[in-house]
Amino acid sequence: MKYYSNGKLLLTGEYLVLEGATALALPTKFGQSLRVTPAPQRELEWVSFDHKNRHWLQVLFDWKGDRLELQRDYVFGRLPKREEPTAARLEHLLNYAHQKNPKVLSNGHGFEVLAYLEFPRNWGLGSSSTFINNLASWFEIDPYDLLEQSFGGSGYDIACAQYNYPILYKREGDKRTVVPAAFNPEFKDEIFLIHQNKKQDSRQAIAHFRKQSPQRIASAIEEVDQITREMIACDDLKEFELLVHAHETVMSGILNLPTIKSERFPDYPGAIKSLGAWGGDFMLVTGFPELMQYFVDKGYRTILPYEDLIL
């Protein structure tokens, strides 16, 4: 059995998607696959590989009653300490999935499970969400429920894992709406995605975001929803750049953070937008290919044309 999930980027609605904003989300051409093979021994071996086909996690689970239990002395010796939280989370989620659908693991034999990631783990394209969606597909359970048991969040990344085109994603309580988005800009050859050479912990920004009044959040959602609609309909690069600036301005006020352009690239002539957690992962940049030398000179080496990354 083989399962596959797309990676993700969030173009509009970061943070606000948690409160019901309609977000424009982009599935990526890089994702993660999961291969499940029955094994004769009644145990479950899980091996995760990175984008260079190097295994970074190898763990074995035995049965203890009706639960899977991690063998902590397995992995060519002991489990590396830095991976213990990952292994413990995997143990929890496998057992939760088993409780939700006991038929999968109750057939008397074990499994070898191999997970293959197609992008570097620090890119922020959804190493967690692609894992969650693949695991849910194997167990035939609700991936959003599995997400709530682990990483939490709005769930837009789970939606991206399942669709091969841009989507509009909206969450209101437990209700989620996913519809195709006709986002295919004629100027996409002047859109680039640049990795910022670091991941970003968004907890501090989310904490400040949570302190905002309901009225201010509602006003920001209204503004960003309008920007999202206009961005989808936009067929002019200059107009798109103005919309990017407007979105960044709204979010800067809500998060109490400077925009990435004003803080780090004030002299760049094109538009720059944070994607997802502000301060890390990818940023969107507009401009001619020749202008990307500006970022190369500043030490940014991962610069991807829009069509090389986005489905």
C-alpha cells in the first residue's frame, strides 16, 4: 500500500485562518509518501527518510496488550535523544489511529512502514501535515481529528495535502470548507519563493494575535478576505504587488511585528510577503529573474520559481 500527500504554502490569511478567515492555500509539487508492507513478525517497524534518502528516524513498536509500545533501545543502538519527542508522538498517534480503526492492525501480522520526504525538513512545507494525512489515509480515519490529537492548527495544510490545485480554505468551528481557487497568475514567471534559512516558532506571534479584541480580528478578517478575492482575480503584477503590501500591512498591525520588507529588505524594488509563520520558512518575492541576485548576495541560496514549487 502506498499513500501520498502534497506539501503546502499559505499565500493569504496566515494566523487569521485560525479565526475563520478565508485563506488562499497552495499545494506544492514536493510532498511525502508512505509505503506500508505486511511483515511476518507481530511488530511495527517505522523508518523515515529525508529528501536525500537518508533515514533520520528508525523505530520499532511491540504490542503490549492492545497497545503499541516503543522499543527505546532499537535504532542501531539507542534512539537519538533529539528524536525522542518525535518517536513518542508517533507512538501516541499510532495508538490513537488504532483506537479509531482497530481493523488495520488487528489482522495478526506486523508491518514495515517507510516514509519518504521530498523536501528538506526545515523548509516548512508540511513534513508534519503530510505525515498526518498519510497516516490517516492508511487507517481510513479523519485526518483533521488526527491533527487535533497532535500538532493542532487550522487544518489548511491537511486540505493542501489532498488537493492538486490552489484552494480557498475556511474553518468555522468544526466545519471546514475547501473549494478550488482559480489562482493562476499570468505573471507567475515573476513570482519566486525564497527560503529564509530558518524555521520559525510562531507561538509568540500567535500569543499576541490571541490578545487582540474580537472587533479588531473581525475587521482584519474582512480586509484580508477582500484582499484574497482581489488577488485571485488579479491579472496585473503591479496590482498584485499592491495587494501583497496591503496584506502585509494588515498582518503587521495584528501581530505587532514589522513587515519582512521594511525590516530586512527596504531597498528591494519588488514586493515581499511572509508566508505562514512570520520570520521563517519561505517568503514570496516578485521581480524579474535578474533581481534574484539581490537575495543571492545576501546569502539566500534556495530561490525557487513559482512554477517549480507550486502545483
